[in-house]
Amino acid sequence: MTKPDKSTFHFTVGELIETLLTFPPDTPVVVSGYESGYENFYPPTIARLAHHPDNMYWDGQFQRAEKPDENSFEALVLEREVRHD
């Protein structure tokens, strides 16, 4: 099996582990997504989110919180790369 060209990807496992070690270990992790297939992702960031379990699947059960309150929380977000092609 041929190895993929490293310039195609934003992170290797080692780089991701190194980055994740800079965040508190009890931080929840979520990913963005829509439809099918897989994409690269941007560097992990922290976002304040609110849980909306009744949302339709295409909207995701977590949304950015409009304002910090007792129902919002911080999570690490792995946001997929958005391509415009």
C-alpha cells in the first residue's frame, strides 16, 4: 500500500497528539460535519457550546452558545476544512 503524501494533510497523529496535550484532559471534544466523506480539519479550538439534542441531524446536537450561561460549556472543536470548489 502506498503512503499518502504528507502535504495533503493538515495533521499527522503525532502532531495532533502534541496539540491535544496543550488542552485540559477533561475537555469534551466535538467535530463538525455534514453529508458524506471526510475532510482535513483546522487546528483544534475551544468554543462555548450549548446542547440541543432535539435538533435535526444536519444541524448537529451542539451549537455555539449565544451567551455564556449555566447551560453552556467549553469544548474542543475539530472543525472540518471547508472547500469552495
